[in-house]
Amino acid sequence: MDNKYSNAAVTTITVNRHEVAKPTNNLYMAIVIIAKRAEQILVEMKEEMNEKLEEFQSYQDTLQEIFENEEQIEVSKYYEKLPKPWALALQEWLEGKITWRFEDNDQATKDFVF
């Protein structure tokens, strides 16, 4: 398993709100952008976990195999220990890895790049 999700804090941390708002000059806009990125990360993580869990799935399971499949348990524990998607998105935002674009032509145009 790779460590592409390991660069963010696993626990809750305090972040200076001025640092969060700096790229957009608007805290609420920054939070919306971070939330949308967190949703994208969550979908990626779910798809990745489901692919790994499907490798261990068999259609002829006995009741004992359902409760004692160690490989599935290890995969699930790995994903439980990873930082939450909001923490990963916040870390990407603070590192400047997220750009955005507005639909309104009056505002600056930037594209999402992850």
C-alpha cells in the first residue's frame, strides 16, 4: 500500500484562519474549495479501498470465513488509520496544491489542479 495519503495530520490541529483565507481573501470561499476537494479525496479513497477488498471476496464464503478474513480486516484497519479527507484537503490547500476556477466571468479564472 502506498503512502500518498500520509502527508496530513491524523488528529485535529489548529490552523491560522488567515493562512487558510490568504489565497482567496475570503475564508468562506476557501472552506468551500477545501470541502469540495475533501469530497473528491473521499471518493478516491472509497474506490481504492473497495478495489482492494474485492480481491479477497469470494462468492462461496462460509460463515466462519466471513468473520475471520484477516486480509480484509487489515485493509480496513489501514484505511481507518489514514488521515481524514478534510485533513488531506486542508494540507493540500495550505501547500498551494489546489487551484480553482469560478464560473462567473467577473472573477479571476483558475482551474482545478490536483
